[in-house]
Amino acid sequence: MTPRVNLLHEQLQQRLERQTDPIKIGMLGLLLVATALTMQFMWKGAEARRVKSYFDTLQSTLKVKKEQSEKALAQEALFHKQIDGAAALLQRAENRFLWAPFLEVVLKSVPRDIQILGLAGRVDRQAGLVAIELSGIAAADSPRQTAETFRQSLHNRVSTNYPDATAAFPTGGLEDDKTSKVNLDGRTLPTARFNIEIKLPYKPKPEPTPASAPAKS
């Protein structure tokens, strides 16, 4: 029995030694560490892919928003340009000098013994006035006096609609015409030629200030 017991004891001791072999235990430890590291690496990789996917989504969204923002800014700049253009046109329309009311005043002021031969006018924005030159012929027993009466009447009518207006004969603007006579109401009358300079104050509104364009971020 003793040899058999000893043999069994040796087998148990060898099995125990194999189980407690430091090399094997070290290998098992390394295997466990490697497995843990592998799992951690896989988890980190999965997390990195999630972060990368989220980052790509944010980048794509940002790109779309940026394009939309740039289009909105361009559209806003176009609207500002159109508004400025419309405001400028409206201002010019409001600032234009209306010739029709003035011509109506002139026509209502002309009597039978006055004939208008010419009318020229210009708007001087820098000087702030409208200058008109009216030329014609007066036919009467005293044509110079008739021309003067017409000038005063014209000035009074014009001043009603245009305060501070002036109407005057320039130097040499009223002269007898000894070479021309007019037949009026069966009578041959002497004539006088005249030029009347009319000046109307003109104060246009200032040009509108262009709207500031949106600042690009």
C-alpha cells in the first residue's frame, strides 16, 4: 500500500505544481490583461466612431446653415440696394420742378396786346433756383408801359404760387421796335420787344442716405 500511496501523493503534488506554475499564472494574467485591453480598445473605438459621426453631422449642419446664411445676407444686400434705388427715384420725383402749374400761370397772365415769342427755363439745383426767360412783343399806344404792366401782373401771379419769386427786365430787356407794327382791332399799333427774367426759389429735399448693408460675420 505504501508505494501506491506515495505514487498518488506524487501525482497530486505534480498536479498542484502545474496549477501553481508561475509562468502559467503569468501567462493567464497577461491573457486577462490583453483581453481587458482589447475590450477597452473596442469600446473606445466604438465611442470614437460615435463622436466622429456626431462631429460629421455637426459639420454638415454647419455647412448647410452657413450656405443659408450667406444666401440670406446676399438677398438682404439686394433688398437694401433695391430700397435705396426706389428711395432715390421717389426723392427725385418729389424734387422735380413741375412746369405745368407755372405755364398755366403764365398763360393766365397774358393779355390780348401781348404775344409770347419764346420761353426757356432751367433748374439750377446748386444755386437753389429755377430761372426762366420769357420773350415777347407788346402792341399798344404805349407798348413799353403795356409790357411793364404785363411784367407786374405776371410777377404778382407767380408770387402767389411761388413766394420770393422775382420777375424783372434785364439790361436792354425792354426796347421799342420801330421796324415792326401790329394791326389790332383794326388799328395799327407800335410795338416793343421785351425779355423778362423770372427766378423762382427751389429747395429740393436732400438725397436719402443709403441704407447700410448688413455686416458679414
